Amino acid sequence: MKDKTVAALLAIFLGWAGIHKFYLGETLAGILYLTFFWTGIPALIGFFECIGLLVMSDQDFNAKYNPGLTGRSAPVSLAYSNESSKDKASTLRELKNLYEADIITAEEFEEKRRKILDSM
């Protein structure tokens, strides 16, 4: 999950190099910032982007940079007890996808994974 404060700090301190763009998943923009850093223009733009990130609401930030994030708990209903091995494997894949998409934390992933594996 991308954090608004981290993105703003990267924009103010490393905006000249476009590091905040790489962090936010905008690789092409990051490359452009790196290409033209010597002009000073990316530093100026990074300053204004820092301000824009700080005044942006959390909901707007999450909608733009953390798509699919509706809250801290993942909308996963996991029935652990009477699933077949095939169902458990697909549930584990779904859980791994949620973790890789930064929808659930590493602790939540490990806890739910343990429950699934312990019920086998």
C-alpha cells in the first residue's frame, strides 16, 4: 500500500530525480524526471506535487494510487473447515494475490494462511 506522506516526502526531497513517481507507480514520468533533472524543472514540479499530495484527501489518494483498497480489512470470506484441497489451494492463491496487491498486511496474510493450512 502506498502512503501519501512517504510520497510527499519523496517529492520534496527527491523530486528532482522523480523518485516519488517511481514510488507511485508512474515509471514513465519517473524516467522523464531523471532525464531532465539537470534543468531544475523536475525539482520545481516535485515541490508543487508535494503540496498537491499533502492537500489531497486520503480517499482521493487511495482511489488514484491504491486502487481496490476499500479499507484495512480485505473482503475475503474464507471457509476453512470443509473445503477440499483444490478449494484451499485456490483460496491460498486468492490470499496471496491480496497480499501482493497490498490490500492486506504481511501479518494478516500469515494469520489467514496459517488458519487455512491448519485446517487441512
